[in-house]
Amino acid sequence: MPLQPDSPGAGRPAQRQPATGQKAADPASESKTMAVLRRHAWQARQLDAGPLVADIASFRLHLAAEGKSARTIQGYTGAVRWFAAAWLLPQAGRTSWDQVDAPDVQRWMVHLLSRYSSAYASIQFRALRQFFKWLAAEENLPDPMDRLRAPTVAAPEVPVFTSVELTDLERACRGGTFAQRRDAAIIAVFTATGIRLSEMAGIRHDPDDPARNDLDLDRREIRITGKGGTARTVKIGHQAARALDRYLRARHPQAWRARLWLGVNGRGPLTATGIYQLIARRGRQAGVPAYPHRFRHHFSHTWLDRGGAEADLMELNGWTSPQMLTRYGASARAARARRTYDRIMEDGP
């Protein structure tokens, strides 16, 4: 997930609320948090890092030279700037990076954990770790975070769809209008693949130019451009292929456009935000909490619950780290354990 900075002033992410018992997972919590962080990320640039700012600028140049995305660069450097401007200068009295030690980082983490979620503090920790790792190599300095561990993040319950909820979502899109066919196809592809929102928005269709065409309905395959521009091919089922075919026939008058998903009444391609709003709107119509990332959870849960290989899931989801399997596989393991319980214990004494 791209790191997003935040300032200690107005517009920061929602602070930790007093616990009132176990709360069900908010189906849009992750998306809401990211929206807040993106909306106010610009404020991190307004923070005064004083004499520490020069190295942050050099770090930004290093990240750009490595080909990091603009969002990732903004997230890493914003987190470092916040640490410098809100803690190192006013609280710790550090005026150069070689003065920073492990307790400085630990006190900053304690500060964040007292106000924000452990997940958010962990994101900030990982951004600082990248900076200090770079600085240690660049300036031959000791790394103050070398022996530190990121804050423990409690894994939330993975929200997956029930078969009834998926049926209700499909029913909300039934019809022959352009918008209905488009929305039905998007939901079908999300369900069949679990691809990321940005990947969905980036799908192209141009049957006359293979270089600009990501769809192959005969093979039931879609070429996806994932994080860092990495390409992979995902498979879809017959239902999703049929939904796409119905949409393409309605899309024909605008077939000259390269982007697959288009707005109604001749409008241009849908952005990731537009697709997110579309899913949320159809969810409200169906009475189902729906947002794009929930389909990713659902796809991963279903794959693992049905015995799909973990390595294959990593390929299909575009994961490079097996750590993601721990997060997404928890609900599938729990479901299998409950079924195993019935098989083993139902005939017990």
C-alpha cells in the first residue's frame, strides 16, 4: 500500500477512539483512511523541517531515481518531514540527522500510537526505516532503526461477501442500459479476479491494436498493469466474460477510446475514484456494504478456502511478499477450521 503522510495539524487521520468493546470491521475503514490521508497529504509539505530538510530532498531524489511512484515518494518523504518538524526539532532538539538515535524513533512511535491506529503508526515506521537505511548507506552513519521492530498491527477480520450479497449486487445492475451493463461487468470482473482498483481503472480495449488491448475474451484473460508498472495476466470465468461482452456491445459507439470503462452519455474514461463511487452506489442500492477492496478480500478468501495454491494466489494478485498471505488467508483458515470442527466433533461423545 503506498505510504501517505499527514501533518499534526488540521486534517490528520481520525485519532484513536476509546475502546467500547469489540467492534465489527468497518467495510470502508481502509478506503476512508486512505482518502483522508490523500486529501491532506499536501499539508506535509508545509511542515518546517529546518536544517533537516536538505537530506529529505536528497532522499526524494534517490526514490525518484529508483523509479518509485509519485504517491510512494510523497508518502515516504512526508513521513520523514513530519517526524523532523513535529518531533525532532521541537521536542528532541535534534538539528542534524546524525544526532537521531533509537529512543527518538521509539518516542515518536509512542506518540503516534497514543493518537492513531497501530496500522497507521506501522506505516510511518516503515517510511522512516527506508529513510534511515538510505541515509546510513549514503553517509556511512549508524542506522538508529537497525534493531527496532515495527508496531504490532492487529489483523482485522477480513470482510468477504456472502452469496446472497453478491446476488443482490448483480440484481442492482440488471438491465440493458449502458450504465447497467458497464456496472455489471465491473462487478463481475472484480468478483472473478480481485484486482486492485487502480488496475481495474487501467484496463484498455482496442481490438485493432494488440499493444493497446488488454482483453482476450476467447481465452477469458485480462492483462493487468500492477504496482510499479509490472504486468501480469489474470483469468476470468464465463460469467464475467459474458458480462464484458454485453458491455462491449453497448460501448461500441465509443470504441475508439483506449480505456475500457467509460462514463455515460459519451463522457470520458472512468477514473479509479469514479469506479469506487460506482461500486459504493450499487452497494447502497442493493443494501450491501460494497467497496472495491472488499472484492480483493473475497477473491483471496474464496481461492484459499477452496484449496487453491498459495503461490498461484500470489501470482494472480500481483503480490511479491508472502506476508500478504497471512493477512488474506486468516479468514479462509478460520472457515476451514470451523468445517473441520463439525467433521471431527459432530460424532464425538
